[in-house]
Amino acid sequence: MVHSTFMVDLRRSATRALAFHPPHHDYTFPLDDIMVFAFSARRADVQMYICNREHYGYLPLPLKQEQSLEEEVESFSHTMTEALS
């Protein structure tokens, strides 16, 4: 699952209306970053879609509080090995 990662074509003038904060004045639903952004996109007439045709990279998981920097280095090494395979 990809969460909170978007590629936005900033060449389109409609993208100037996109925002997470402050939420659009018509947004009356629970505060959720994805929902606020989707509402903003809909109001700006900017289509959101998932593209699986291209590989754009990796989104590593953040370290848990109890994890060490050494574990982060190991995780990064695994990611690099997978990327280069």
C-alpha cells in the first residue's frame, strides 16, 4: 500500500489550487490528509489515479522508536540490493 505519496504535474495551472492545509472551506468531513487532498483535487478538477506502468522508486518504512541506526542501514542495504536486482 502506498500512502501519502503523490506525483503532481505542476505544469497544470489547476494544481495551484491543491492543498492539504488549510482544508477547503467546503470540506466538512473528519480531518484526514488523504481525504483532504482528494477533496481539494476534486474541487480543482485534477484527476487522481494510480499508475503501475512505471517504477518510481521505493518508500521505506520509518524507523520504529526502538530501532537503531544500524538496523536502518541494514534495511537500506536490502532495499538497494532489491533495486539493483
